[in-house]
Amino acid sequence: VLAVLTLTMGWRMGLVIGTALVITIMATFTFMAMFSIDMHRMSLGALIIALGMMVDNSIVVAEGYVVRLQKGEKRQLAAINSAKQPSFPLLGATIIAVMAFYPIFASVEDAGEYCRTLFIVVAVSLLTSWLISITITPLQCMDLLKAEKQQEGKESGGILLFRRWLNTCLKHRAITSIVMFSLLAVSIIGFGQVKQIFFPESAMTKFMVDIWSPEGTKIERVEDSIKKIEGYLLNDERVVSIGSFIGQGPPRFYLPVDPELPYSSFGQVIVNVSSLEDLKSVVSKLEAWLPSNTPESLTRVRKYSVGPGNTWKFEARFSGPADADPEVLRSLAQQGETILRSTPNAKHVRNDWRQQQMIVVPQYSQDKGRWSNISRQELAYTTKRAFDGVVIGQYREDDSLSPIVLRRSEAPLEGLQDLRIQPNQASYTAPLSQVTNGIELQWENPNIWRFNQRRAITVQASPQGVTFPQLRAEVVDQFNDIELPPGYSLEWDGEYDSTTTAQQSLIPGVIPAVAIILFILVALFNAIRPMLIILLTIPFSVIGISFGLLATNTPFGFLALLGAMSLVGMMIKNAVVLLDQIELEKQNTTKSPYEALVDATVSRVRPVLLAVATTVLGVIPLIPDIFWQGLAASVMGGLSFGTLITLFLIPVLYSIFYKVKIETKQVQSEAIESVNLNTLSRV
């Protein structure tokens, strides 16, 4: 950024603006240290996003100082006026840019908590840059900048070419408007081709392998499957280390991952590899190896996500009354699973009640129990000891305690009738057959989940080769066609609910932000038409956003949405400064409204291009980070096209709203000649 400023504006101007930029960043660091805001992914990204807007304030002041020197003002007066005249428009534009990030700060959901630092750091850095631009920058201008000699009426080739294009657009403003609206329509259609996600996958060099054996599987069997997977992974040179957890998930060492509850049929292996490239190849090879080598289990390879993540991206929940029939719920879930298994874009299809489990039910006889002095509780304790085991003590190792469980090594069903039961406070035992009327095998639901006090079963799956929105769009109509009994309902959870909730959580913050932005726009110009002009230009940012996302093949996620919001603030800021410059030019009585419009726009070419260049170059470091790719692509594409909106569309809309009479070349040449004659007469 500093190199661009120096090469385009000279070393003196580059030093002035670069100094303001460095002081702003250091002041922001000081604030972060005072309020214990760490340097992490969000705070660092916020500084990079705000980079272009930081230098914009100083560029406006420094440019104004040089122009005033060229007009003959003394250094001190030029420094005072260059800071005083644009101070309130720049302050209003800066607050508008800050308020564009306010909705994420006001969000109370997980996404808002995760991204809240973005608003704080951007607000501090931009307000600090404004303060420095009207205090320190004018002093530096007096010491470092000199008035460049400029011949009257002479402009560089690039500026002349821009003036010619601008005159053409203003002359054919109807055609220009039609072209812009056509591009907007095409971009909206093209935006439908952009992939949709919530938060991207992490660039961590580790991944998870979930092993779900059939419900009721003993933990020893799960351990055997884990050992088989461990042996395969440790023979791969690309694998650095692994960690296995059997019976439940690991401790929550990474915030976006929810650890699994205790299940004897569950196991998880965490795999560390040497690089991100190795991770992709190891995952691909492992996914092909698992089905044929662990056919008895549902195995799932998962990468870590960045930001709030979901254990299962696809979740469709069927719920019924508090006493809903489990068979009805399972039937509804079965229909949903059938739909998902019929599409190649879904994998790991299951439901959270999992499989039914076969249980052994001794039919206790109260009459026989009284004769034998054996209660139902004593029967239950004996069968529990034989099959599940009972805790008889604790084993201490350092600061941890482990239960000592007593149970039979094997508890065959054929010997169940001879299982010995000892009555309480008795020395004799009796066989189980003596107190029962027989033994039955029954199916039961080992897991029955509720949601809002209603029985609910959730169909879960993972997308395969597509994003979650694409998978849901493919099957949503079929799910909605499932006939639900009275009192039953279908709800969408998983990534759909997370995305919808996160986006809706922005609304409470959008309302005050929009109100403040509109109030500032009206207050700055004391008129409605400038506000309407700016609001009309905002939707056209979709053109650049769509192009940026499609060109880089980047999906549109929550961070890309934040990029679009920040882009709105940047565009409004540029528009405010341009419209303020137009009003200043109109105060010159020697210029017609058309000349004032053109000259004001021409005077803003270099500051706008520099602000865009510094912002686009500033976000380049974000491109390799998969977390920031969506935001970077949105800002780079949207702001690049936003330059055309600021420099061409806003003047066209201004000429339409204010009914500026378009002057012909003859009229313009006569006006220029008149200005030259006035200059000669003064000489």
C-alpha cells in the first residue's frame, strides 16, 4: 500500500499519507491492548479491511492542500482550509462506513460473538484515521508538500480520457442508465450460480474420523475397529500423529466442534498430518479404504470448520406430541432417509435415534418372588451385574479416578435361566428361572430425543460433492411432500437453521444502522435528493460482487455477506465525498452546473482510484486464507466495479435528479475560452 501511494503520488505525498496510516494502526494497537482485544483472525482481518478507508481521509486532506497551494493560498491557510472544509463530510462518511459493520456487533448469535471484534477494530481504526487526518496530516503537509507547477487548462492524458468518457456518459445518460440496470439484472441472475455456504472449512492440518457401530455394540468391539484404523493410518508417512477416543468424544479443545455424548458404540480418531496438501490426499485415500475394511460401522471423515460449525450439515427434524408413537416417528424418518439414499449427492444417511436394540426381558413373577424372597430390584441388579457390570470400587491414578466394574466376561443367553440371584441379607441363592415366567426378546429404542418437550427424530446426512444448499434444494420438495399425521411437523435444523438464524440476527442491528446512515446523509447535505442518489447506487454493488465470486469460484458465505456490508459503507463514503465536492464546485459562479459536476468528478478521480487500489491490494493477503476468501473476493470485485459506479453512475444520476442541462462541445469551448480570457485579464 505504501509503495502504491509513493509511486502514484510522489515520495512526499506518500510519506504524509503513509505516516498517517502507520500512526492509525499503532493507535489502534494501543486501544486493543488497553481493552484486552487480542491479535487474532478477526482483529487482524478487520485492520486489513479498513486499510483502504484509513488512507482515504488523509488523501482527501492532502489533495485539498496541494490544490489550494496551486490556487495561491498561503501554506498555513491552505492547511487549515484543507482540513476544515471536508472535516464534517469525512466524519459523516467515516461514521457511515463504521455503521455498516454494526449489525454483526449487535448480533447475539454464535456468528455475532465470533465476528464481533470486526466492528470494534474497524470503528476504532477509522475514527482514529479521521482524527489524524484533520490534525497531524495538515501539519505534515505544511512541512513536506510543495505546490506543483501546473499550466492552466492542462491535464494529463488519463484525466482527459476520463473527462471524455464522463461527458459521453452524461450526454447519453439514458443509455448509460439502461446499460447499468441491464448489468444489474445479469449479475442477479449470475449470483444464482454462486455456491452458498455458512462458514468454510478450516485450513488446520488435522481431521476427524467418526466410527458409529450399530447401537448396542459393546465398547470392546468399537475398540477393535479403532485399532484397525489406527494401524492403517500409522503406516502412512504423511500422518504425524493420531489420538483416539472410545465411548465418547474428546474434550472440547476446538470451539466450533461439539464433543459427542457418551455412547458405547461410538469412537473417534483425530489425525494430524504434515501439510494441507497431504490432508486432502490422506482424506481421499482413507474415505476409499474405510467402507470395505469397517463394513460393520458407519464411518465419517470430517474436516474442521472455521467459525460456528454444525456436526451434521443436513438435519431434517420430524416432531410429534409429547407422547408421540415412536413407530410413527421412525416411519417418517425412514421416508426421509429413503429420499436421501436415492440421490448421489448425500452420504452418511442416518437418524439420531439410530437403530433399535434387542433386549432381554425376564418376566418377573410376583408370586414366585414372594416364595423365594427375591424382589424385582434384586433380579435387576443380578442381570445388570451379569451383562453391564456393577461398580464395586474406584481406582486412583494421580488426580483421576476410574471405576472398577465387576461383570462376567461373557454372559450367554442360553445360561441366563441358571443365573444365581442372592436375596438381600440371605446366604442362599436361587436360579433366575425360579422367580420368572420365562424370558422374552424385545426391541426397544435406546435413544428417544425431544425438542421443545416434543418427541423428535432427526434425519441426518452429509453433502457429497456439493454444498449443503445444493443438497437441500434437490430434496426439499420431496421432504415437504411427506404426509404428516395430525400434530406432527417437519423442521429444518443443521446448517440451514444456523445460516437463517445468523442472518436474521443481523436485522436488529441493521435497523439502527440504516436509521443513523440515513440521518447522516440528510444532515450532511440538508436535502433528500443526495440521499436518494446514494441509495440508488448501492444495489449496483451486486454486479462487482457476483463477478468477483464467480471469477474466483468462491462460495458466498457469512463472511462474504460481511464483505458486502463493508462494501456498502465504502461506496457510501466515496459517494458522500464526491457529492460534497460537487456542491463546492457549484459555489463557483464562473462555472455552469454541468461544468461543476464534471470538474468535481474529475477532481475525485485520483483519490477514489487510490482508495480502491489500496483497499484491493490490502485484502490480497486474505486471499490464501480460506476463512477470508469470500470477504476478500466480495470486496475486491465489488469495490473495483464500485469505482465505475462512483465516477460515472453517480454523476449521471445527479444530472437526472437535479436536471442538469447537458452542454455541447461548442458551449463548453466557449466557457473555457471565457475562463482563459478572464485569466489573461488578471495577468
